[in-house]
Amino acid sequence: MPQADGSQKAIAIHIFTEAQRGTGEGHRPWDLRPGSTMTNAAVETTASSVDGQVLTVKYKSADKTEEKKVIVGSDAAIVAFQPGDKSELAAGAQVIIFGVQKQADGTLTAPAVNVGKGVTPPM
């Protein structure tokens, strides 16, 4: 969530695998909460503060590199991605699917399916 001083307060942190580095890189509006944003970036530095861990993240935007200060409080959900397999797609599994495309035969395809293990993915 954007803060008055220009920093961001993390609702959730998603740690991508090395193979996902750069995926969706940038800063943009997001629909998790009214006024929320999403920043996909690499962590440059970390520091402790009274408000929580403070990350400085950097990302490419158009033709330049930009950065944001992100405060990670104790209430932020932390999610780490890892490769899975189709067996995790069972009845009752909590999933989030992006980039779904309807095919001519009516089926749906997606580049990936995110499955929560023990938690609902906070997206």
C-alpha cells in the first residue's frame, strides 16, 4: 500500500524462483485492496526499523531503473514459489490462475497455476 512518504507498506511478499527473475517486473496498480499497488523487483538492500524490515527494491521501467522502499511489517504474508506438479491440483486446493485464455473448443489454458500449500495464496 502506498504511504504518505512515498514508500510502500507490504501486504504480501512473493519470493520468485531464480527462473522467474524479472517476471512482470515493474510497479503498477493492483486490485487486492482499494488503492493497492504491486511492485515486481529485485531486492537491493535490507535494513531493520521500528516498523519492520525495510527493503529497497529495483526494477526496470521503460528505459530506466527505478527503486521503491518497501516496509515489511509482521502482518505481511510471505509466500515462496517452488515448482509443483499436477497432483497438487486436487479438490479443495486454493489456487490463483493468471493469463487464462479460452480456446476454440471451450477449454481454458494458462501459463501457470499457483497452488497454496497450507495457505490461500494472498494475491
